[in-house]
Amino acid sequence: MSKLPKQYQFIDLSDYGRFIARQIANSLKNTSVTPIQVTCLFILSGLLAIICIIYKFTFAAAFFLVLKSILDAADGELSRLKNSPSYVGRYFDSIADLILNFLFLFTFWYTTDYSILFLLLAFIGIQLQGTLYNYYYVILRSNANGDSTSRIFEDAPPKAMEGEKQETVDLFFKIFNFLYIAFDKSIYLIDKEAIHSKAFPKWFMTLLSSLGLGFQLLIMSVMLILNLENFVIPFFIIYTILIPVIVWIRRLVLR
């Protein structure tokens, strides 16, 4: 199942593992495995990638980074197959992504000679990149009557879905909001008018998907295989220039 109706689906560069993710989800559909347990597996995969980076097992590190991306898609697929949407699962997924992103960059920083300022700039950059991707993608899903688990504005705890406790949803929302509010507000201030745009065309969404987390992890993986891990942090600082470029395209062409 897709987050978008068929006529709005696009080539998502950050979603290269979707086919495998669907196979994983299908194999788990009739089991007791929950989407949140799959999220825990992608956390484990991310931690294994970090260990491999530290000990210079570059191919293994690249494998676990890509596996993390695949499992990150599989938890959502399993949720849709089991018809068990969950705000707790959605927030848990996003919280885990942010923490792992910081740990990935911290590990690359730890194994190089860059200053802590470069680490922070790379982390801010990578989060703003992903936030812009999510911002436009959620707007498209809203306009196209697609998946509604994510919201354009996460300004208040949502009403718990069936099978969830409201207090648990409230707790995870507070953690999510604390971690993401600065990035969400920054991107909104950069392009407030995007919410009034018509449905974004497929070519624009494909371009935008180069800022998605899956593609970011793929870039890290390729750089590890090519022994370019020393350049990961400066790369993502420079890569942030795509944010104003894509916003400019949206304003100029997609009003």
C-alpha cells in the first residue's frame, strides 16, 4: 500500500528499498510482530552500522545503513497491511531517526579531525534537508487524500487511534515536538506559502526526494565503500544548499 493515490505516486530516490520493505511486511502480516518491533530492528541496524564505522568495517557499515533504511520503510508498510495506524509508532519512528542521524554524524566526527562546530552544522543541515522533504511530502499527501498519520502542523497532541492510550500518544508527541519543533518552524518560515500550492508534480517530488533520509543514508553508504568517510560531514554541510534551490523552484514554478 502506498501513502499516495496512484496518480500522484512518483519516483522516490530516498525510497529505493520499498520493494524489499514490502516483502518483509508481507512476510510478517500474519504474525504477531508489530510495526514498533520492526522500528526497534531498524534502530538495532543503525547501531550495528555505527559499530562497523568505528572499527572500519566499511562494507558492513554500508550494508547496515541501507538495511536501516529498508526496515524504516517496512514498519510503515506493516502498519498499513495490518490496518493498524499509530501515532505512537509514527512518533517513535521519527524520534529514533533523529537520534540515529546524530549518532551517525557523531561517529563520522569521532573518526575524523573536524571540529565540533562542523558536526553541529552537518546535523542541522541533514535535519533541515529531511524536514523540507517531509514538509512538502505531507502537504502533497494532504492535498491528494493520501496517508494522514503525519500532519502538516504538529502543534498539539492528536487524538489517540484505536488501540492506543492517549497518555502514551501525549508523551511521545512531547518528545517528538521537543526534538523537531526548531526544524519544523524553520522550514515553515522559509516557505509558508507552500501549504497553498497545488499538488506538486512528480518531477518536483523526485528532485525533492534527494533530501530524504533514505537517500542521505545511501550517500553515506556509497562514501563508506569509496573510502570517503572523512568527507561525509563537509558533504552534508554543502548539500544543504539544495534547500534554498528547491524552495526557489517551488516559489518560481509551482505557485
